[in-house]
Amino acid sequence: MTDDILKALELTIRARRSSSGDVSYTRKLLDGGPEKCAKKLGEEAAETVIAGVSQDDVALTGEAADLLYHLLVLLEARNVPLDDVLAELERRTGQSGLEEKAQRNKDG
């Protein structure tokens, strides 16, 4: 269920590539390229952090939704499929975070 809504949103974002920038906020973001999308993601990440430490659960929920949306927009701008991200998460399942981090540091 969780990834179903994310996959549906990914498809909506992809479809917005062909929408008019006059009516689609997503299209305006995509037109700005990965740089604009990444900047907006960073702004949303900061807002999520602030909500996480100083606002109520409703605010945090809204900011978390914005963060996920903007992450999907950045992935679309870079042509990185959500399935690749989900596969990476699945690959990491069952491995402790400390082990995974140590492996990344060793690899590069």
C-alpha cells in the first residue's frame, strides 16, 4: 500500500512533464532542471526538520508529504525510477544501519 501511492504519484509527476507550465507547478519545477528541484527539496527538508522538533503532528505530516513529493520530482528530473530507490531500500533490509554505513565508507 505504501509504495502504491508513491508509484501513483510518480506516474502523475511523469505525466506533468507534458502539461503546460502555466497550469502545472510540477512542470515548472521540472523545467528548472535538477538544480531547481534539488533546491526545493532542500527547502522542504528544512521545513520537515523544523516541524519535527517544534510543531504538532499535523504540521509534521504535511511537511513530510511535501518532502516525499519533492523527492519524487527530483528523481523524475534526473530520470531515476522510484523502483530503483525501492530496490535499494529492499537490498538494505535486514542489514543494520551501522553495517550498511560501514560498507558505503569502505566502497567509496
